Amino acid sequence: MIFRHVSGTVSRFVVFSTVLSLALSFSAASSWAQKSSGGGDAESAAVKQVVAGFSDSFNRHDPHASAALFDEEGDFTNMRGASRHGRKDIEQNYATIYAGPLKEAHRVDTVKNVRFLSPDLAEIDATWEMTGTKAADGSSNPTRKGLLDWVLKKENGQWLIVVFHESEFPS
């Protein structure tokens, strides 16, 4: 009888401790997520500034400035699935397309969401709209629209693009 009473007390204590631990864990995670996903904080603004810098360098057709926003070992994948690795290769890619089919292109990028995966790792979702692009035959393309999905890391106080994925909506 006494053994049963002690066992019941221990069981209630274990259940109570588990529930309390879970509640505190969820509360801490929720608090960190609220702080880290806030659109008005300095880190979120700094990440959004990288997107604005990319739009600006793209619209100036400046391959060096576009590539400078990438991590030295960054990865770029365009809407057709072509990939480039490393800042130097990414810069060469931009030099080629800025002199060719995107010579007169203009884009607007709009950040929809910034999510911090850790204090020095962020993910953004953005939409883009591009005008002035040329088809292979030199004719003008209609306005193009799509999505950006990037992962950025903070290194030495600067946010850099680590992974750049771009997709295009069907016409």
C-alpha cells in the first residue's frame, strides 16, 4: 500500500515536471521567434538592405556589385536551373547576362518574409518583377514575375547571400 502511494506521487511528479519543461521550452522558443522575426528590428532591416542592394546592382547592370553581395562560396541558381558556385563564377555569369539578354532589364524585388534560423543565419522570401528582357531572337519579352528564396549568413558584421534560388511564374 505504501509502495503504491509513493509510486503514484512519483508518477505525478514526473508528469508535472515533463509538462512544465515542455511549457517553458515552447515559451522560450516562441519568445525567440517573436524577437527574431520582427520586421522592424535592425537585423531584419540589414537583411532587407541586401535585397535592395541586389536590385540596385542589377538595375545598374554591375556584375561586380551583384557578386559582392554573395558569400565567397555562395551558390546561385536561376529560374531555369542553371547554377554557379563561388563569387568569381557568379560575377562572370552576371557580366555575361548583363551584356546580353538582361542588358536593358529592370527589376523590382519585394521582401515578403525574413526568418532568422539563428542569430547569424536568415532566410528571405521575396517576389520579383522584371521588364526589358530580350528573347533569344532579340524580341522583347513580356513582364516577367517570380519568387526569390535566399539564405544569408552574417559574417564579420555583414549579411551575405549563401544560397540564391530564383523561380519564375508561368506566363
